[in-house]
Amino acid sequence: MPVDPKGRTEPGYVRHAFICGHDRPEGATRPSCLAKGSLEIMRQLKQRVREHTKANIRVQKSGCLDFCEFGPTCVVYPEGVWYGLTSEESIEALFHHLVTGEVDHEKTLKLE
């Protein structure tokens, strides 16, 4: 029987953030999150989470989340909370959510 190298006894994560890394070709009718710096945001968040907590939290790239006009976009599970990572404040709110579980509803994605 394999042993988890991180010492986990159950599959899953406390929180799991998916940050869109989708790239559309130049001239596409819709924007893409990759062109808006989503992967750099993901890398920075990953590093900060590693530095600030030992909790079993995962930050990773996803395919298209289909809200590119509001992006870069991110969804956090198990809560199913969405963020448009368009400002330092929204990125900070996401980081705080990942580490503490507290959602800042003022900074979540709004489709208006």
C-alpha cells in the first residue's frame, strides 16, 4: 500500500483554489485570464500560502472557468466562492480566505 509523502491520511484539501490559466489566441472574441497575468498571481499565492500555513491548502491552475471578462478568475472549494483577481485587494481577500476560511463578500466576483 502506498504511503502519502506529505503524511496525509485522507484525500482532499482544507481549501482548494483553482485559478484560470486559459489562453485564447490573439483576435479571439473573448479575453483570456493568462494574458491578464493569472499564472503569476497563482505562483505568488502558492508561495505565500506555503510560507504562512502548514494547512493542507492547494492552489493550482485550472482550465477556462468561463468568466474571462471578470478575470483573472478563481474559485475556492469546498465553499464554491468566486473571485475576480483584478486588484491587490481582491488578491489579499483570496489569500485571507485560503488561510483562515473567512470570506470577504465585498471582494468576491460580482456579475454586474
